[in-house]
Amino acid sequence: MPSTAIRRALRRLAAPGLALSLALAAAPAPAQDRAAIERQFQDWLQAEIWPRARAEGVSRDTFRAALEGVRLNWDLPDLVPPGTEARTPKRQRQAEFGQPARYFNANAVAGATRVGREMARAHAATLARVEAETGVPGRIVLGVWGRESGYGRVPIRHDAFRVLGTKGFMSTRADYFTGELIAALQIAQAGHVPAGAMKSSWAGALGQPQFMPSSLLDYAADGNGDGRADIWGSEADTIASIAHYLDRHGWVAGRDWGFEVRVPESVSCTLEGPDQGRPIADWVAMGIDRVSGRPFPEHELRGEGYLLMPAGRHGPAFIVTPNFYVLKDYNMSDLYALFVGHVGDRIAYGMGDFSAPWGNVGGLYRSDVAAMQRALERMGHDVGGADGLAGFKTRRSIGRWQEATGRPATCFPEAAMKAELR
């Protein structure tokens, strides 16, 4: 068993839903209205959910076992009760788009690495077999597993049907969660797990891989040969399911996920992004080299690579491969994919921290970043939408604006820019 310090680090790392933002929230319904809204919820389950579930092969017995007695969970985020409108909170923060250094908390990284090495030894045969079947390296599977649920050691306590029912009935993404509720009923009908034992994060993600129900139906795999895909209780099934997901999303066998590099001042940070790829040999010809001092593997030089600078000039830089963006299919965050690859490398190769430090950037309100994005859009820049999140399109648009105004490109939103970008 890991030490108390490691267990605490894992809880910080993988508390269900921690990587998801509280992007929107609704004003709470008055207490005197809740009884009426609860009745509307029960009517909705019978009038809308039951016919859809029945059409997907769900029996009445399964439907009752899953939803009889289920009430709304008023403590969930993103709720829009009937008669209210969604509102944007004043303080909007998200780890992936705040201060990048916080995402790579030393204790969390160390805990994920130490326990990951234990799991690598304990499940060496399963990891090797799954890698041979899918081409996904065992270290990458471990990185995802550790990030999502602390290798299954972080408790997942929410009733999935209560979460999905609540969010399907009254949330900012009601249609999406309604579909996931139907998928959860199909899972119960198929016997993957009894309805009453289906536990999820507050966002409705299931089991150790934290699959949404539709992903479980599409990607869950039987890793131990017992004829079931149990992502709650089976570590072998969890390993196989994560690898199967990445394989089905296009993991390129034989290629790495990426390499930390040095980017000379002569190479603009505005060249970042998956739409500006070129053979890695071309990046090398521009003066980019690995921080380790080792050359890129020969087969990687021929493959396409992409510049990644998640903190602009204020942090480490990387040349990543198409596999990096497969990891982003699991969670649409540059820092998530980077964390998974980095922890996997530390587990397998004993690597240390990134060579370049993370600068003291980020921490802005999302409303501040969104205002900058709208200003850049008015200038003709494609920032990927004014969502308040500093993705690669926003980062490089800031760099292009900086270059156009005669200043060095840093490619990251900073407080000093608010006066000009508004």
C-alpha cells in the first residue's frame, strides 16, 4: 500500500471531476419550488426517458431498479432548474487553463509515479499483452489510469443515475446528459454492473477509467477473459479498456507522444498547433533540439511533429506527435495529455521534472481572457472561440498580435495585456 502522503497526493490528483471545470452555474431554485420541480422530474423520467430507454431494449424491471426513488441532486454544478436561466459566475478558474505549474504539483506527480511503478510490476503481464494487442504502451495506460482515478484507489461515491438524471433534466448540457442516462440504462440492462452499484463522478463518469456511459458501451474491454467488462472492480479490464479506447481513437503504434525541447528565439511561438505540423526533421533544421541532448529517434524524424508551448515562452516546450492528440481525445486539455505522457515516462524511464520551469503565469479570471479573445477576434484573429480558456489558438493569436505591435512574442495571456486587449 502507498504511504499516507502518496494516498493524499493521489486524491488531489484524481478526485472524480477535478479536471473538469465549473464552467457555468445556475442560480439555485427557491426552496419552496423544489417539491414542484421534483414532481416535474419524475414526470419527465416516465414520459420522456422510459420510452427512449424501452426503444433501446431496456426492460421495465431494469428501469425501475435504476431510477425508482431517485431524486434530484441539487448540489451538482451547471444546473438550470425550470424557470431559471444559466448565469456565468464571477470567478471562473480551471486548472488546465490557469497556472500550468499547479497542474504539475510535485506531490501529485511523485505520487502518481510511485504508485504507477507498483502497478507496472503488479500488472506487467496484462500491460504487455494489451500493448501487443493494441500498440498502446503500458506506461501510457498507467498514466491515464493514475490521472483518472489514482489507479482505482480514489473512492467514486455518486449514484450514476441520480447524477445523470439530474443533469439530463436540468443542466446547461441537458441533451448530452440525457443521452448518457439512456446509455447508463443500457449498461445496466446488459449486466455490466447492477443498477444500484453503478457509481460515478459528479459529472457522470464511470469506474476506474472514468468513461462516460456511451464510451463504456463503445470501448470497455474484457481484460481477464471472464466475459465481462468490469471497469469498477477489475484492474485487468480497466487496463484493457483504456488501451482499447486509445487504440480506437488512432494511437500510432511505434511512435512516442512527444519530447521536451529547446526552442530558440529565432523560432516563433506562433508556430504552435496541430494545424502547423511538419516533419520533425524540419523542426530540427530550424534549431530545435531535445533538452536531453539526445537526438530524435530516426523514425521520429521522418514523422510529423507539432510545436506545443502550453505556457508560451513562460514554460517548457515540446515537439509532440499525433499520439499527443489521441490523449487529448480522452480529455480535451493540453496539460492533461502532457501530464499523462510525462508520468508515463517517469514510470518507465525514471525521468525527472521538466528541464524548463513553469513561469508564474495564469490565474486570470476567465472573463478577463474572454475579453482579450473578443478583442483579438475583432482584429481578425482566430482564437478558437471566446471561451476564456487559453488554448493553442488563443496563445498563438496573442503572439501574432505581439509581433504585429513590435514586441517579442510570449504567446500567453498576461494581466498587463488587459488594458490593450479589451
